[in-house]
Amino acid sequence: MKDILLILLLQLIYVPILTLRTIFLVKGMSMYASVFGFVEALIYVFGLSLVFSGDQSTLAMVVYAVGFGVGIILGSYIESRLAIGYTTFLVNLMTKNEELINRLRQEGFGVTVYQGEGRDSARYRLDILTKRSREEELLAFIEEYEPRAFIISYEPRKFKGGFLLKAMKKQKQKQKAKADITSTK
């Protein structure tokens, strides 16, 4: 019974690590992916050796598969909590909602506004790049001011320059200044 519980525990560790490794690899963070890959392989080999040794191999295989399924749920949850990376939102509006645009900028979102031609009238598009950890906050603002907005989102792989990077650099400088002040006390 101890081996069965160990197999389940290993799967609950292994699969979230596999999930994170895959995400880091897709996002171009190969050093993190490599470290997670090493740990993943180690757990995988150890877990399989437990499955194929012993008298309870059929039960062990079922527990291994159940652990894998539950591990996927756990890995997805962990990834959503980490919210690694950025998202770009394209928000299409019927009118140029200055109140929404100003509110988003006040809240630290970089917003670029474009005017285009729709089928029946002018349309306005907001391009907004944000950290994934702020997606729900951004969507709440849009819903509050423009509940009928048409929204498309995607994850950019690379970007350079712009408002967001300047804001991040300023924030790092502020954090460094605070750390310097704290260390001199």
C-alpha cells in the first residue's frame, strides 16, 4: 500500500512539473525548462520502476494513470496562479470611450487607440499589452465601461520597447532604490 501511495504522490509532483516545463519551453525560457526536465525525468523513471516492480502491478498502473489525470488539473491550476508572460488584447468599440481609455491608463495599462471603418460606421480599436496576472482586472474594467465590446486576446512571444517595458524598468529602479535605502539603515 505504501508503494501505491508513493506512486500517486510522484504523479502529483511529476505532471505539474511536466506542465511547467512545457510552458517554459514554449515561452523560450530554456534554462528553467531544462531544470524542470531533469527533475521530471528523475521522477518519471523512479515512478515507473515502482509501477513495474511488485505484486500489485495492475493496481499500480491504474493509480499511476489516475495520478497523471489529477496531476494535469493540479499543473493547470499552478500555471494559472503563476500567470507567466503577457497577453495582448484587441478591444473593438462602437464609440471612442475616453472614460475607459483614461481609466485603463490611470491603472497602468498601456493603451493604443486606432480608428477604423466598420460595416456601418467608424469603429475604435484599443491595443493593450498586459501581464497575464492582470488579465481579469483588465477584463473587469472593459466590462464595466463597455459591456458590448468585442475582445480578442493572444499571447505575444516577443516584443521590444513601448510603455510596458518603460514602466517595468521604472518599477525595478524604484525597488532597487528601496532596497538600497533599507540596506543602509
